Amino acid sequence: MMPFKRKIRANALQFSMLISVIVLLLISSALLLYQLQKENKERISLYHKQVQAVNHLMLANYTHKNLQQPYYSNEAVVKAITYWGAYRLIMASYETNKFNIRKCGLFGGNIKGNPDPTLYLEDNEMPLVIAGNSSLEGKVSLPSGYLKKGSINGNYFQGSLEIKPSNSDHSLPRLDPDWLNYIDNTLDKNHVISPFTKKEDSLIKSFKGPYPNLVGFKEFLKRNNHSLLGNQILFDSDQIIIEDYMNLNNVIVVSPSVLISKGFSGSIHVVANNIKVESNVDLIFPSSLVSKISNDQLSTDTGISIDTESKIEGNIIFLNKRNKSERVSNIIVSSGVNIKGNIYCQGYLDFQGNMEGTIFSKYLLSKNQGGKYLNHLFNGNIESLKNDDNYVGLPLMESNYTLAAWVF
């Protein structure tokens, strides 16, 4: 009997030891799990704090000067990557061995210290005349601060007028010189195809990558899928025709001549010598149309024309370095066109559409029955933006840059 009892005691001892080991393992696992959860919670908390720091940087105001160098705050850094159409591409990031947080956005400028006017007409010592079924409201800067009611071919002023006039200067507000260099380089084929671009057969390209993707228009037409999204440049040395079936989102379109066909809808940034927007086009915010006269281009050529029933949300800019130019409409906005954003014209603007935002122009020019009427607003409607903070403005030298839209 004694060996049997010893065997039971030995088994009981082994069983007790096994239970003790299991209990110790459970306690150790619980402690380890608690420690991992605590570290993970701290990690998530730190991550959210850094995300907030990055978001805070992206929602801050910046000037042209403080974007020349990276700006640091709470271990996060913001830096201007490049320009993108009429906007500035900025990235905020927080990078360590544990985290890699990056956010990108398109930024636009607003005049520092003052709200943008609804109309700024350069002082060329010619008063503004308002005629026909026109309306003008808000803060306006005019030659000698003067406006008078008139008529064109018997069409007397019969619209509405609620303005706060002031004197304009003998020049338009200055554009950012670095942005102007960017436009020159973008229109130069040798700069578009550079070491800072890549050719990839990709539908989607993130702005967080180091280089934009370069897509030739003729190659793009051969694809089965006519979609381009994100950090991509669509270019051609002759002409680009954007059809209504194409899916383009935030891409740059570069060519001497760009035609946006009837019915197209998307967000694009066009840089060209000549831009034609057909009817029923919808350019979604933030889009931009930038036209600049080439050295060999006729001074009688129209830079940007927008046909009826189109809708543009963003910036429309015509650039002209020539001191003298023919009295021709450099930007034509037809009747029934709705624009929400900004127009900047270093020449003659023929405006008969509906504007919610700001117009800066050297001259207004209205053509009617063979006649040309300088500094006449005829059948055009201009009003201020209605509480839309994200509809930021132009790349002006004296401006605060604020977030227009997040990009992926």
C-alpha cells in the first residue's frame, strides 16, 4: 500500500505544480496584455496628437515669405512642395521610427488685411459704365472710385447696384513671382519633361509621392480606361481635347491649346496659351484655367473663352506681359455662365455671365452689334461670395495662403 500512496502523493504534487505553472502563465499573460494595451493606448494617443498637429498646420494661414523654408511646430513640419495650377501644393508631416503621417492640400491666397473686392478695375483713367440688365454688389475698387449708369444701343441700365466704392491703383495687385516662373516653366516642354517627373501607366498617383506622373495625351487616348486621378500631368505639344467621357480629378493639363468639350465634368488645372470651354461644362472646385500669350502668338487671339450654361468653380487667369495689346477680348464669359471663385485678367475681359467671387481686370470690354465699349459692364452680374471659407483666392504676392481642399 505504501508505494501506491507515494504514487498518489507524487501525482498530486505534479498536478499542483502544473496548476501553479498555468496560473503563473495566465498572470504573466494578463500582465503582458495589460502592458501591451497600455503601450498601444499611449501610441494611439500620441498618434492622434500628431495627426491633430498636422491638421493644425494644414489649417493655418501662411504668407509667401514663411513658405520659402519648412515651418516646424510641435515636432511636425509643413513645407510648400510646388504649385499646382493656380494653387499651392503644401504637405504637412510628422515622421519618426514609429509614425509616418503625411497630409497634402491645395492652398489659395487672399488679400492680407482686407476682404477681397467683388470687382477691382485697374485705374486707366476711364470710369466704369454699367448698362443693360447688370447687377453689381459689395466692395468695389474702380478708376477714381467712380461709376456711372449708361446704355449700349439703347439698352439702359435696369439692374441692381449695391456697392461700397473705393479708388483702385494704376496696376493690378501683384501676382507671386515664383508662381509666374512656375507657369513659364510649365508651358516649356523641356521643363515639363524633366527629372522631376516620372512616366508610369497609372490611373491614380498620390500627392505624397516625390514626383508627379507624366502622361502623354496621345498615349492616354490609346488606353481602355480614360481616367487620371491625383498627382499627374497630362500634356501634348500641340492640342488636348478633353471629352465628356474622360474622368479627370485634380490633374494638370498642359498644351498650347486646350479644348474642354461639351458636357465634361471634373476637377482639372489647365495651363495653356489658348483655352476653349464649350457649353454645359462643369469644372468642380478647386479647378483652375491659366492662359498666357506666347511670344509668337497673335495679340488678337482670345486667351480663354467660356460658352453658355457652363459652371466654373475656382480660378481663371489670363497673363499678358506685353505693354500694349489690341483691343480684343482676352477672356470671354458668355451669358448663362456661372463662376464661383476668381478671375484675374491682364487685358480685356468681356463678361456677361454670373459671378460669385472676385474679378481683377485691367479693362472690361463689351462688344455689341459691331461696336466695342471700353470699361462697360453689360448684362453681367457680380456679387460677393456667400460664406464659403474654402473658396480661397489667387496666388497674389501680398496674400495669406489658406487651405482650399485636401488631396490624397
